[in-house]
Amino acid sequence: MPNLSRITLDPNTMGGKPCIRGMRVTVGTIIGLIASGTSIDVILANYPYLEADDIREALAYAAWRTEEIEVNLVAS
């Protein structure tokens, strides 16, 4: 996993989903907003406690996760 200091995983916050700096804003929320065409400026205006670096790290985290490879194990 890349060094992403702004992405946190806590089983007591949002069910353990990856969040931004321990807040109740998930990486999935940010990625979904960007995918729907919401600009970073609008996201930052709607979530004033977020910073541009939070958005960049959410994107980096999502990109890293898509590169994971699933390996099917053969049952013995």
C-alpha cells in the first residue's frame, strides 16, 4: 500500500470503510462525487473541512485498490 497518511481505516468509524482523516467522509463518497462529474472545487465548497490533498489521496487510494489482484485458491 502506498504511503497515504490521510486515509484511515477504523472499525468504529463508518463500519471500517476507508475514510478521510478519521472523519465520517468515506473515500467512496469522494470517488462517487468525482465520477458523477462534481468538480474538486465544488466538493471542497460542500465539505469545507476537507482539503485538496484529501481529494488527491482518495483518488490515489482508489487507484491503488483497483490494481489489486485476486488469486483464486484451489480447495483441497
